Amino acid sequence: MPFTDKRPFSWLLQQFQLQPGKPAILNGFRSLLILGVPIGIGIITGNAAASAIATMAAWFVGMVNVDGTYRQQLTAMIAATIAVTTVFLIASLVSGHLWLAVPTTFIVIFIAGLAGLFGNVASSVSLVTSIMFVIALAKFATFTNFSTLVQHCALCLAGGTWTTILSLGTWVMRPQAPVMEGVAKCYVSLSKLIDLTRESVLNPQDQQEWSEQFLQAYDTAIQNLTSARSVWTAMWTVKKGANQQGQNLLVLIEDANQIANSIVALTELLAIASKHQLFFQLHREILQVMEQLAIALKIISKAIAQGKNSVHLGDLDRNVEALQHQWQVLRSHVLKTTYPQTDDYSHLIHLRKITSSLVNLAGQIHTDAEIITDLRQGKQRRLVQEDIPPQPGLMCWQIMELLRNNLTFDSVIFRHALRLALMTTLAEFLASVLQLPRGYWITLTALVALKPNFGGTYQTTVQRVIGTILGGIIGIVLVVLVKNQIAIALCLLLLVFIAMSVRPLSYSIFTILLTPAIILLLSLISAGGWQVGILRIVDSLAGGFLALVGSYFLFPRWERQQLPTQLEKTIRANLAYFQQVIANYLEPQHNALAMINSLRHQAALENVNATAAAQRLFSEPRHIQGEIEPVMTLILYIRGFFGSVTTLAEHLQEFSGGYQLIELQQLTNAMIQVLEDLANSLQKGQPPQPFPALNEYLEVIHNQIENLHTARLSQIRINPHTSTSTLQAVREQTPLSIELERIVNEIKVIHCVINRMQDSLNP
């Protein structure tokens, strides 16, 4: 779980760190075309000032952030084009009349703030619409006569239409690119996950830092899988069923999900095995296989994204063979050279489990490589038995009901929309009354910086203010040194290209580059010189101050108050997952895989939500946070519990149910009762019930496992190669007993932490 470093210098450096990934070079070139055409037309025709309206509209429509199919992106761009033109018209009609402009600003921004109810796409469209309204109200929209108004609205509409047409032209060449890119991201995140698992074996000393990195990487993998499923569903729901290529992509998505589960289980197995000396006799071979697995996953990702026909995995195969050979050598040495104790035999069984897990992972990757070949060659392959269900759209009455249900102070979105409208309107009012030069920059900063929570507002404000100061200095230097209009336009386009390329990687660097671009744009239309840079810096400081004041004082809902509810949901989701997995150990079911996968996915999402809630808590003022160490510990052990349950779920593939542990049902029933009580205690704000004596059940199970190992060793002394029911029971029950002990310890810590943290979260 990536908790933020609070040391001032380290924290400042974190604001400018690049996120994992590559620069969006294509987005940079696309932005060049989006802006270059209207700017060029304006310069050629001598109407640079008028073309600025089309340029702004084109830019804002191009900045609509939509992760989905091209059809969804097209819909969002059309909606944004209509919206920015509409608010431009409204701004034109009310500009110059303060008594009209102030209430209109409140209404427009409040409605835009409520758009968050309908998802990220609506939020993105509403943000660019709000920005266009503020700029139009202050800069472009001065109503003189009807013909000028129509001309300006037409320019606005033309700018948005140009962006949409340009994007549509690039989309038709690769209609399935969003799905391919989404699936490729899944395999990149899996490569990172297996790399971190290997790192835990190489450097076992700093487990806390490693755990934070691993959990962050796993969350990224889950988010990528969710996004890929969503894009796949949106694309093939429209087509009323997937073709063979769509089926193959869906198989790759579900295989990525299975690989993620296997990696989590492998991590658990390695954490247990690495404490025994036998592990180091397979240490080198295990590391080599994991290294090749990470490389193979990267190759598969690149093959999906770039359309390669074949994937070569020869190095992986050779390392897997070396591991299997070394495992056989180790087994023969332990069983023949010495007469091992049951403890040694238990660890030998565990190493066998690790070896088979790595072999199965390599086999899964081979299957995916074959699917990629079939994907490119159009060959038919096995069909997915259960398609991902389509996501139903909202009906008109559902939209109205959703709005009605959220028009209350209990709604986070309502609070945010009201806060955003009030602070934006206040900034607009002050800028107008005080007649501040370019005062709308204060309004824009407050509009962009304000987030639904204080932590998000604080981070965005700091990033924007620092970025604006540095970018303003760059802009001032450029305006002073560059006088030629063509040179200014070239510098503007270059800055936009770099800014849009790094936008997915760093908001701070994006802001640094965007600020001089805006200064140059205003210089291009003869709207100011180097003084514009000074004004932008000062206005950004003022707007950031207003955003922080509004976030702190206006209807705050601190994460400390909401965290118990999220933790309760997280525990219940993980409990449901555990119950389904254990039910299959008590009474094996043949068709339970779909339910287990569904509950696992829900638990993983709730774990991500709990981690995000904790991050928001840690970014709030210290006097409001309360004690944060219990929260960190609790989430860490809930995630550990999830990993242990996932290991049990993966082990079900080898479980026949022919042999049962005596106290398994009593133990698991008691564990379920403890978890239910912990969720109830968070819901009611009360201490949990005393922890039951689960160790008594574990002791009975351990004795039973010891007897199995003793019986099997006796059989080995007579005939080491005979496969018996005892051997089957040993292989099935040994991993089960080990994970049950880990789960009991994890629940014990969770119980202890919740008992401690009630006073912190519920003063």
C-alpha cells in the first residue's frame, strides 16, 4: 500500500515523479493537429484573435479523458462539443451583467459538479465545459450583436467538430485498438507483479517496503483487468455478440485474471518456504523461472499491442525444465540419503507445490502465446463458456431517481457540487468587483483544484501552484525572447505536444508545460506580454488558496468519519470470498469456479477502495487524521488475509475431497463468526467480542497432518515410488493446514487492531 512520505523535500519530489508507463506520443501528435490547424488558419487569414475561440474549443474537446471503445469516445466528444458551445452561448448572453453572471455561474458549475454521479466520462466532459464557461465569460463572450454571437458560437462548434472528425479518422483504421491496448496493459501489470514476487525472494530484508509495492502493483493489475472487461463489454455488446477475435481477446482477459491469482498464491507459498533451508537448494532455479516469466509476460503484452504473430518462449521452457530436474534431484536426495523427519517432509511437499505452480504458470503463458497467434491468423479456438454480462445503461427515470437521491448533504457528490459552485462563484464575483486583470485565472484554479476530498484538493493545489510558478517563469522568458508570431506558434505547439505526451505520467509536469503554452497563446492573439506570466502566478496562488479554504470549511466530510464503513464493506467482501472457498473444501462443488471468481473480484475491488480511503485519510490535516498506524496495519492484514484465501482457492484445483481434516468445519465456522463480529463492531462503533480459542482446533489439525506425514514416510521406506491415498491426502491437506494457520494469525491481528482503533475512528 503506497503511503505518502511526509518529509517536506521527499514529499515535494513525489509530486514530480513520473507514473509507470510510456509517454503518450500519439496524443501529443494528435494535439499538434488539433491546435495547429485553427491556429494556422487564424495566422494565415489575419484573424488570430477570432481563431482562439475555435482553438480553445478544439483543445478542450480533445482533453476529454475517456478510457473505452472508440464509440464511447466519439459519444463523449460529441457531447463535449455541444456542451462547450452551449455554455459559450450562455456566457455570451450574461456577460457584462454582474447580476446575471454570478447566479448563472453558480447554476452552471453546480450542474457540472453533479455530473460525477454518472461516472468518469461525465465528470471529464463537465470539467472541460466548466472551464470553457469561465474563460468565455471573462475573455471571449461579449455580446454586441446577434451576428457576432452566431459567428463565435459557430467557431466554437467548428473547433469541437474538427477534433471529433480528426479523432474519428484515426479510429476507423484500428477499431479494436482500445480492447487490444487494455488487454496489453493487463499483461504488463502482471509482469510487474511477478517481478516484485521475485524481488521478495532476492531481498527478503525490507518486507514493509516490498509489501507496499506489491499491493500497489496488484491493485493496478485488478484495475487494468476491470477496465479491459469494461471496454470489451462495451464493444461487443453493441455488435450483439463477439466474433472469433473478440472471443480470443476475452480468453486473454480471463487468463490474465487467472495468472494474477496464481501469482498471489505463489507469493504466499514463497513467503512460507523461504524460511527453511531446503528452499535454498531450489533458490537459483526458482529465481530464473520467475525472471523468464516476467520477460514472457512483457513479450505477450507487446505482441498484443503491436500485432505480432508469434511469441517465442524458448528461454522460459529451458528454465522450467531445469527447475523440474533440480526438484527431482532434491527429492531423491532428501528421501534416499536421509530419513527425514516430518518437518522436512512437510517443507519438501511445499517446494513441490511451488514447482508445480511455476510449471502451471509457464503452461498458461504458452496457451496465451498460442491464442495470440490464432488472434492474428484468424484461427478458431475454444470459446468462452460464460461471456461477461453487458453493462446496462441508465434509463431516463433512473437518471432522475439518482439525482433525487443525491440531493442531500449525505451525498459526497452533492457536497462537492455545492462547494465547487460556491467557491467558483465567489472567485468570479471577486474578480469582477475588484476588476482584477485576468482574474478569471483565479476562478479557473479554484475550479480545477477543488476535489471531493481535502487530500485531493491539497495535492492538486500544490501541484498546480508549483507547476504554474515554474511554467510561468518559462513563459515569461519565452515571451521576452521570442517576438515573431510564427516562432511563437511553433513554441506553443511544441509545448502542447510535450505536455499532452506526459499528461498520463505526471500532472505536475503537465502543468509546468501547459502554463507557458497558455501564455504564448494569449501573446499570439495580442492579449498581453511577459506581465501575463506574473499575473498567472499570482492568480494561481489566490485560486489555490480559495480551493483550500473551501475544501476545509465548506461542508467537509472527513475520511476519518467514513473509513469505518469502508472497512466494514471490505471485511464483509473478503468474508464472502472466504466462505465460498471453504465451502468447496467442506463439500467439493463442480460448478463453483464462477462464483469464486466473482467474489474474489469483488473482494479485490473493496481492498482497492479501502487502500484509497486510507490514502485520503493520510492526506488530511494531522489534527483530523487521528491515529493512523492501526489503519495501516489493519489494511495490510486484510490484504494478507485475501492473499491466503486466494492461495486456498488456487489449491482447490488439486483437491479431491477424499480425505477431510477432523476439526476443519468447527475451525472455519469459528473464523467466520469472528469476521462477522469484526464487521458488526465497525458498523456499530463498538469493541469486538473476545477472540475465541482457535489454536485448539489448529492443534488437532496439526496432529492429524503429522500422522499423515509419518504414515507416508513409512510407505516411502518400503517403496518410494508407490502412489497411495496417503500421498494424495498429504498433497491436499498439507498446504491447506499451513494456510489455515496463517489465516488464523491474520484474523487475530485484525481483531486486535480493530479493538485498538475504535477510540481513534470513533472518538
